[in-house]
Amino acid sequence: SINWVIQFDCPPDANTYIHRVGRTARFQHGGEALLILTAREEQGMIKQLEDKKAPIKKI
């Protein structure tokens, strides 16, 4: 099973992000995801993820 998905590159859209991190939740197991964004990428991707009701925590 996969416990973590770490994305160093910004996915093209929120649907792609959700598909990638969904790999941590296979077979009813939870998991964690980390998305590393540049300042330029941050605003657009955060908006898309909020629209999808994806949990977001900035670190």
C-alpha cells in the first residue's frame, strides 16, 4: 500500500491532483499527500482544490 504521495510538480488541474492522491486511499486505507507549489502556482491550484472541497493545510 502507499502511505504518502509527494508531488514536486504542480498537476495541470485539481482533478489530476485528486487522482494522484487517491492512490493513498486504496482498499479503505487512509494516506497523506504533500503538494509543493511555487508562489506562482499556489493561488490557482488552491482555488481549484477549495472548489473541490479538498482539505488544504499550508505548512
